[in-house]
Amino acid sequence: MKMDSKFLWGGSIAAHQCEGAVNEGNKGTGIMDLVTVGAYGQPREIHETFQKDSRYPSHQGIDFYHRYKEDIALFAEMGFKALRISIDWSRIFPKGDEKVPNQAGLDFYNDVVDELLKHNIEPIVTLYHFEMPIHLVTEYGSWKNRQVIDFYLKFCETMFRSLKGKVTYWVTFNEMNHIDPQTEASDIFTYIIAGLKYSEIENKKETLALIGYHMTLASCLAVNLAREIDPKNKVGCVFGIEPVYPVDCNPQNVLNAFQQMDRDFYQIDAMCNGEFPKYKMKEYQAIGIELEISEADQQAFKNGKLDFIGMNYYASSVAEYEGAEGGASALFGGLQNPFLKVSKWGWSIDPIGIRYLLNYTYRKYGLPIMITENGLGAVDVVEEDGQIHDEYRIEYLKNHILEIKKAIEIDQVDCIGYLMWGPIDLVSATTGQMSKRYGFIHVDLDDEGEGTLARSRKDSFEWYKQTIKDNAENLVD
Ligand code: BG6
């Protein structure tokens, strides 16, 4: 296989991290609208109601809501073939349970998609990237409640119909696999996915099993729906997965690493193999959890197999065996790998890990894989002449793209695209900071919300433009 002319080069962004305009277009409150900026190294605070003196970065984002034309023109200048955006559910159904969608929300996303098409950029639309209306959490208990599946499907159907003929690639969910971080260390992972604080969830194992099941089922039902509405639709689901390496070759440690890595795959198994995995059901039964799987559900799994797998890749981790109860959590943590450097935010930098994961996932499922996120969060310095020399970002991306190329050309993995995360600086999901920058395009905005919001090109801008133009032939190891 080759990285041919159809390869989807581009980037990924998410609504709550860039749109801002929280009070415009009749938008409702989404779960991330209640989360503050985390000072460096501190977790973000999650509030139940807005507090006067707190700053909620999603309210301003990077003002993509008003500046999307300018931003898309810059993506086009780099030669983007695709852009992954997300729809903020609370712009379409402000509370989530309304009968009629909000026209202003539909108009906005139609305008964004039209703008992309005008520049020959393929829109890839994520239906759920941490943007659930908070009302569904407070009034219905979030995904614990099966009724939320119906609200989600109504939202999906609305979008499939509204963007029919314009959008072909859809993503049902972003990173639902992080629903159970298995650590009290941070509330943010379960919250961003389901609006619930991990530390406050009662009967954690049972509740998270139920939420995981409902979301997995919802994804399969959405796949069925998308095909019914337009057989041309291609539907994927995005997972945030990372290789988990054993700390040494002690077989117990190897087994532990395998188990930690594998725990992120049960939902992918369900969405690719046509049934909710029997091993997971039995595992739940063994600890007294009985999930009800109706015949209709079984049918939904059978017919709702994905067309492609979306893979978000940032880092690998190292697991350590800590006794019979299980090992250290692998989610953006675990042990330090002595062979790898880490980013300022402690994420390991492991280009070979992406080749490993592409091989592993492709051999397991045989489905096309799209790299839906990959990038480096770094501190950028604006020089006196206004330039940003981000050679560390170029280095990170180059090394990852080279490994993807090897996966395609040597290992024969069917990888259909590379969507770099954060082609324009945006709000960090885990920390809320602007200073954790990913972009080719700098946005003049700091963690306190000060700045002109002006856009400017970093050195990596030209580099990515050239890489797309040359189909990565310009890159050397
Ligand atoms: C992914 C999410 O897990 O990681 C993005 O899908 C997120 O929304 C990205 O922004 C990078 O994480 P962070 O915390 O650096 O923004």
C-alpha cells in the first residue's frame, strides 16, 4: 500500500475547545461549559453552576464561531484535504430533550460545512466530543439512563438529515473508552465523557459498565441510522488508545500490561465484531453485574459495524504489576519509560508506538484506520519579530508521520488519513489552558483569556503544507 493521493491529510478540532460564543445562537449549556482553567499542573474545577469569579475557557474558545472562515482559509492554504469538526449537541438541542431542533445551530454547522466544501476540504463530523447538554446529566442521570440513547439518536438523525449530501464521514463518539480511568486521581476523564465526576459515582463498577454499554449500543444504533438515511455515509468511532508496555519481561508484568491495554478494546470489539463481547459479559457476571441485552440490541450490534476506526494517539505508557488487584492505571500516567522523552505535560513521546498500534488494531479488525488525532502540546515562544520557531513540533509530527508511512508501506496497514490535533491553537481538554499549544497556527490568547485572538503562522505551518504537497515524500528519518 501507498500513501496515495486519496490520503486524507488534515487536522482535528472540537467545538467546545474552539467555538466560544457560548451565549449565541440559542446554545444551551454543555458539560464542558462548567469546567474552569486548571492552573499549571492543577486539575480543572468542575462546577454545578456558574461562579462569578471563575473563568470557563469554552465560553470564549478561540472564537471559531465568528472566525471560522478565516481559519478554514488558513487550513486550505496548508492544503488540507480533510478537517474533523464536532457538533456541539447543546447548539442543536440546547437541553437535549426538546422535540424540535434549534435552527440557529443547524445553520451554523451548515455554514461551516459549506465553507469547507468551498475549499475542497472533506468535512469529518464527530457527533459527540464531550459536548453533552448538562440538562441530560442533571435531569436524567446521563448515560446511566437508557432514555439518553433515544435523545442522542434523535440528535444524530437531525444532523444526518441536515448535512445529508454534504458530509460522508461521521464519527459517533470521541474516546468513550476513557469512561473508566480506574483512578481517583482525576475526575476529568469520566466527566468529559459523561458529565459525571468519577469520585462521586456510586457503585462505580456497575455504573460504569452500564454507561459503557449504553454508549456502545448508541454508537451501533447511530451507525444503522446513518446508513438508513444515506447509504453513502461512512461511519467510524474514535478511540483514544495507547500501547501499554510492561516494565520488564517478568511474565506477570507482561500479562498486566496486556490487561491494561486490552481494557480499552471491549467497545471496539463490540463495534467491529457484530456483538457485545461475551468475555466482557462473563467478566461482569463474575462480579455480579447483569446487563440486559435484548434481541433488538443484539440486532443493532450485528448490523451496526463500523466502516472505519478512528485512532487518537499521543503517547504510550508503562504498566507495573502491583498485586492481585491489578496494576497502576495506564491512562496518561503509569511509569516513566527510560527510553523516551516526555512533553512538558508529562506525556511520553513515542513515534514507534503509533506503528505498533496501527499494526495491532489493523490485524485485529481488518478495518480502515484513520488517525483522527496526534500532536504535541508545547509552550511556544513568540520572538521579537513575531515569529514562532516550533522545530520541536515539526520533529514530533515528522517522526510520527514517518512511522505511519512505514505501517502503510511496509506493514500493509490500511490507514486512510492523518488528522493532526489542534492545527490551530485551542483550549486544552484536560487542563483548560491555552498555553498548552498544538497548532500550526498561533492564536494570540493566554490562559487568563487576554489577547487579540489574532492568528499567525508558525514555522510548522510551511512544513505541514510541504508535507501534504509531497505526500510525506519530503520526510527523512
Ligand atoms: C484527546 C481529545 O484525548 O486529547 C482532545 O480528544 C484533546 O479533545 C486532546 O484536546 C489533547 O488533550 P489536551 O488535554 O492536551 O487538550
